[in-house]
Amino acid sequence: MKLYSGPVSLFSRKVEIALYEKGLAFERIGVTFSQTKGYAPKHPDVLALNPKGQVPVFVDGDLSLYDSTVIIEYLEDAYPEPALYPGDPRERARCRLLDVFADEIMLAPLRFLMHRTEPKPEDLERWEAKELKAREAEPALAGHFATLDCQLQGRDYLCGAFSAADIAVFMTVFWTRRLAGPSLKGHENLAAWYARLSARPAFAKVVSEILAEDAQLSAPVEGAFRE
């Protein structure tokens, strides 16, 4: 197995956590990235295997896949133990919806915060314009935190047992905190869930690697991981 992965790619790291949770050995192939040029030049294998030219790209023998959700669903079908999706069809569908919630609904406002790891440009007006949009997006993220907090009432995990939904949502919550988005203060259920997942070896490994890469690749973000 091979995984073409970006050092600070939310979706690449999401797949890595799933692979670690399933105990699957894989070769991680890092692709070139910088905060100023992005993924350029793009890895030739990524361009050949993914029409979007994006990571993650996963290879298992003669099969190649892209899109983090498709990859994790394949891992579940091909390597079912330990399970990352509930057995009950209704909970399984709910798990998939939570993945969509993380990857599409939460990501929409989160995108407006992503400039914060880039070096500040000489044109500070341009930076301030981006910051204005980021501040406008933060209430939507806080609202999503409140929704998740309610869903976690009386639950250790989003779908009862640990699942792919927890991986997807954790990564988006972690990214929000990494970019100095809303804090977890006042969301006791969400904060306890976040701490619970952070203590799992797969999550701890990936988080520590991202933070190490940030130290080399990213501008410091004031207010990141605030309580």
C-alpha cells in the first residue's frame, strides 16, 4: 500500500488516521508543498492517478483511488476489522452524513481561515480583507461546534462506537483550532470528545506530525489552539 500525502493536507491526514486505526502498513510518499507555491511542482504520480491532481492518492496493488472518503470506504470493505463504520444501516448512513458535514459543510467557512498559516504579504490591505472574511466565517464554525456538542450529549463518540465520522469531524475541528478559529470553551461534550480522540495513538501521531511540519512550513498563527 502507498499513500501520496501532503504534510499539512487535512484530507491526507484523515486517511492516515484511518490506516493507523486499522493497523495497516503503508508507505507514505510525501509530496512537495510550500505556503507560497502550494503543491508545486505537483508529484507526477499524483497527476497521473488523480484527474484533480490532488492528494491524497492511495494505491493498493493495482488499484488506485483518490478522495479521502472513497479511500476510507474502500479500506472498510477490503479490510473490515476493526470496523470504522457502524453495522446498523441507519447509524451507518448517519456516519456517512457526518463525514459530509465535516468535509463539506464545516469546510466551507473554514476555508476563509486558511490564509492564516501563510506569510503576511507586503500588501496588508489584502491581508486585512481576508481577515475580515475569516472573522465573518467564525460564527458559522462556532455554530457547528454547538451542533456537535449537542450531538455528543451522553455519547463518547458521534455514532455510539468509534467510527469514520469521528476521524472526519476531528480533523475539521483540529484544523479550525489550528487556524485560531472558535474555541471549545462552553462546549463541554465536544471538548471531552476532542480530548478522548487526541489521546488515541493514531490521532496523537498525526497531530504531532502536523505540528512539526507547521514549525517548518507555516507562519505562526496567533490564537491557535486557544482554550
